[in-house]
Amino acid sequence: MTFAMPAPAQTAPAQTAPAQTAPARADPEETAPLPDDAVVDLAAWPHRLALTEVLDRLDQDLIGVRPVKARVREIAALLLVDQVRARFGLPGTRPTLHMCFTGSPGTGKTTVALRMAEILKGLGYLRRGHLVSATRDDLVGEYVGHTAPKTKAVLQRAMGGVLLIDEAYYLYRADSERDYGQEAIEILLQVMEAQRDDLVVILAGYRDRMDQFFTSNPGMASRIAHHIDFPDFTLDELAAIADLMIAAESHRFSPAARRAFREYLALRMAQPRFANARSVRNAIDRMRLRQASRLVATGAPVGRDDLIRLEPADITVSRVFGDGP
């Protein structure tokens, strides 16, 4: 006897929803093109490229100058977004990065130029990211045939990084027919245009004199994309800068010395040739000299706190006070 096995039950095929794929997340370490639906976490990119560290260090190095810091962050953001656009295959050209820094001496122009070089290196816009500082004497020769090799030698050292030319307006002297500065300017113009992918030039100096320089050299003005003005420091900012400087040298003000130094700053700021943080540094160097002389002159034993502490006597003997504080 045989038994027929029942046919298996027919079940309807399971209905599955179409697979939902999350947009690809871009990795800043990669260089491959991104699909159109990819997403980029911009907050992660500056960290991977060490931009956050560089910008934070700029905040630590420089007190005040908020407009300058804001402009540096804007430039960094522009370059970062341009890199992301390139990953999506969006067309674009390399931005012109030559700059002009204007302001009084000691307002942080060299420090910002150094940090800018680090930012451009981190973003891949510069292959070395070093800073070369130069003045007219480094670029302009004293006789026929001397300027070109001097200028080219400085440019060669700066290639792959940033060339900072301080008091750039001294390159041009309209009142001298035998001046060779114009030759240096012409060489700079050629290199700033032809090799802008491998060199960033920053011209620095007083604002009014730089304006005159650009008026006399329109070719140079047309190659400068970013003009950043550095304001003078306030009294409070200079006092805070002094605190950072003396702390870095394991010194500190006594309460009375702190009051005396603020009075010194207020008087010094009103005098000629005041150079902001540079003048603060010079004042601290002189205070340390006076402190050392004072400690040696006493002939008494000194302890650790004596070696650290600065007193009013180390400040008020300055000629800035005239006959006394």
C-alpha cells in the first residue's frame, strides 16, 4: 500500500524593501574622487590635517588681533572647502595666495606668516611650509648685475614655502635714478605669477607706505589677493603679553611691580618708536638685567623666589619715568 505525500504548501514570496544605502562618508586621508551622494564631515577634516592645532596655537601665540585671526580662519576655511570640492570633481582654479600684512612693528605679522605657512603645508598647498624672512638688503644689490643673483637666491631658499618681505616699500625708491630695487621687483613679479603654485609671497609694512608702494607698482598690487591689517595692541593686551613672556622665562611680577609695569607701558606707548610686543620684550630684557644687578649688589643670600620675582625697582629706574614714577 502506498501513501501519497501531501504537496508542500505554497507560500507567497517574501516582500523585501529596496536596500537603503547610506551616503559614503569621505575620509580626509583618501584622495579618490567622491560619488555625488557622498557626505563630508568638515569638522573632522581640519583635525585630521592638523589645522585645528595650528589655529589654536595662533590663538595662544597672539593675544588680541581678533580681526587678523578671523581672517586667517576664513582663508583656511576657503582652502579646505576648495579641497573638498576637488574631491567631488567640481571645477576650480588654485586661489591666489599672495598677501599683504600692514600694521605697526611688533603686532604679530611674522608670527601669523609662520602659522600661515604651516596651514598651507597642512592643506597641501605648499610642499615644505617653511618661512623665509627678507628685507631690501637681502634682495637689492649695490651695483649693476648684483641684484638679480641676490633676489634669485632668496627666492630659491623660499621655494615650497612663504617669503615674508618686511618693509617692502623700501624696494622702490623713486627719488634715486641709480637704485636697483626695481629690478628686484620685476623678478619678484615674474616668480609670483609663474611659480605661484610653489611660493607664497607676503609683503609687510606700514599701511600708508604700502598703499603708496602699490600705487607706484600696479603689477604688484594686482597679484596680492589678501590684505590683512594688524591693529596696535591695547594697554590690557600688552600687559597680558608681558605676563606670558615673563612666565615663559620663569619670572613673575610682584603686585607692586605689576602696577609699576602698567604705568611704564602707558607712558611708553605715548613715546616715539613704540613697537608693541617688541617693545614689551625689550622692556622685559632690561628688567631682568636690573633684577640681576639688584640681587648681586645686595650681597645677601638669595632663594628661588628671589630669582623669580620682579620688583618695582627693576622697572621704575627706566628713563621712561623721567624723574620718577
